[in-house]
Amino acid sequence: MSEVSSKELYEFKKTLKELSEKKGRGTELVSVYIPHDRQISDVAKHMREELSQSANIKSKQTKKNVQSAIEVIVQRLRLFPKPPEKGLVLFVGMIPKGGPGTEKMETYVFEPPEPIQTYTYHCNSEFFLEPLQHMMDVKEVYGLAVIDRKEATIASLKGKRVDIIKHLTSGVPGKHKAGGQSQRRFDRLIDLAAHEFKKRIGEYMNDAFLSIEDLKGIILGGPGHTKEEFLKGDYLQYELKNKVITTIDTSYTGEFGIREVIDKSMDVLEEIDVMQEKQLVQKFLKELIDERGLAAYGEEEVRNYLQMGAVDILLISEDLTHKRKTMRCLNCAHETKVTYKDPHDDDEIVCNGCGDRMKVHDVKDLVDDFVKMAEEVDSDIEIISTETEEGMQLFKAFGGIAAILRYRV
Ligand code: ZN
């Protein structure tokens, strides 16, 4: 996982989680998904229709809240001459903070991490998050190719989306069609044609896959041995060859073959993510055992190394819920930062400048605090789940914060 995708994914997951916890009193939370190619004026027109539709809502309060939400959306849309590249999502609604009468209008407008496919307007007691949740599955791209003597199909897999990039046919005749020609000469021609075909496949794959920025791996499939011969030969560029994860025997070629490869390699793909997390934690543990190893752990130690710019890779548990609070003195405005394990802990502390009381001035997730520090010094950031034994160990035994260092101090 690259540094960006791990962090972006984390941020996105966090936003989704926050949004999923918001509930309206009635069916009055509005979600709008706008694809890139949708005209803003069309959406505004639709909003006006929804606004007049909402006159039929029975509950007076719900009606008022839906109408306010739509009006906010119309206002926000005016800021966009057209939707951004990946489209636009808007979540608007009155969210209760406590008992009745505590509702506040909340507005979320952003460009999602993946393109929006369909225009959606949704009004319910919760925000409609499904399309965004689907995008979360999409983080890496795999290159796929199904090859046999006669044809080859090259495709990419991004989340659940398959794009067929190229279909090639060899024109290599079957071996039995020797006819009147001398068998040896004919075999030689066939071998030559087969070689040329593999060369062509390689060229197309190099072309298609080298330009994919975050290509996670390549899987080759197909009936027979052509895929193995292809891999053994010098058809694929060195860098891509190293990315080949596995070869898979299929019954079909073409698009059906691609589908077959995906079905048969699902488990392999899931394991790769898990494997990478495991490997990173294992690397950290190995450094830790070594007396002169490059490992650090615990909030304070890792923070110190980060501030020195000595962290190569920051490992941080996804499940860490600690809060970093900035406390400010009510009297002299002196500030200090404190980490709270329980997010609801609001202990007042005493100012060491004047002895007066200090109150919470700002609250941040501890994970965000570390991610920000790591970004400032260009450390790699890996957010580790607790789905593996190693991830659990990082969380429980090392407080969820560890680092592999660039150097020791
Ligand atoms: Zn003070």
C-alpha cells in the first residue's frame, strides 16, 4: 500500500463513519450524488421539483427541515459552475445534538475519491452512503491477462470494475494443419509466429500496465502453457515481471477467461493486503529484537523520532481511539497538549505557568496528530488494521504506535 492510499483511505473511512452515525429526527436528511457529466443547472432544476414535492410531507417539522436542506443544497450548487472531475456529493440535514429543539443544520460537500457513476437524490432519516462505501473497496489496480496460443485479452481490475484494455488474436495455425509442407519447416514457422505473438502481447501489456501509477500486481491466466512460456521469456518488461503475483489455469480465454481469473484469484488478492500488514509489523519486530535495530514504539518515543525527522515508516493502529487535546489556561492563555485514552475524559489540569485552571481548547484524533507529523517530515504512513495477529500485537503490546527508523539517535 502506498503512503497516500493508506492515509487517504483512512481519512475517507473516518468521514464515512462520522456520516453513518448521523441520524435525523424524521426522514429529512438529504443526500445527493452528482456525476461529473451532469449539468449543475439540471440538478438545480431537480432540486426545485423536490422542493415543491416536499409540500406534501405530512409532518410540519419534517417538511420544514427537508425544505431547508434543499435550499442549502441549491445555494451550495451555485458555487460550482460544473461538477469536479470525480463528481460531487452533498449531505445536508438537521442533526439533533440532544433532546428536541437541539437540531442543527449540517452540510458536507466534497469530491469523492472515485468517480460517481449515477445521479442520486435520496431523502431519509440517515444519509445514503452506499455508493461511497463501495468506493472504499476500490484502492488498488491489478493488471490481468488471459493468454493462449490463439488469443490474448488484457484487462485491469479496480475494485470490482473490470476494464478490457485489448484483445489480440495470433493467427498462429494449429499444429495439426501441416498439409503438404514439410513438418519441420512448418513447426519452425509456427514457433516463430508464436514468439511474435507473445512479443506483441508483451508490448501491449508494457504499454497498458507501465502507465498505471499504483499497479499492485499482475495475474496471468489461460488454458495451457502459453502463459508460463510468456512469463519465462523476455516478453514482459522487468519491472512488470516482478509484479506478476501468480498464474491461474482457466478453461476460457477472452472476457470469460478474465472473469474466471478474477473469481479464482479473489482469495489471493485479499491475502496480499493482509500479508503486507503482517510483513510490516514483522519487520518492526525484527528491528526491535536487534540490539542496534531501527525500531521505536509508544506515543512519546515515536513522537520524538518523528519530530527529529528520523522515522522511515510510521505504523499506526486503525483502532486507536485516543484523543489529543490542546488545553489552554483560562488566565494566561498558556497552552499544553495532553493525550486522553478515553475520548470522554475531560480532566481539568492546572497551568504550570500561573496555577490557574486549564480547559480543553481543541480536540484531535491521536491518529490524525501522528499522520500530520509524519507528513511534515515525509515519513511513510501505514495504517494497520487489527485483523491480523500482528496488527493486534501492534495495538495491544505497543500501544498502537510504532516506527521503523531511518537512523538511530
Ligand atoms: Zn496560566
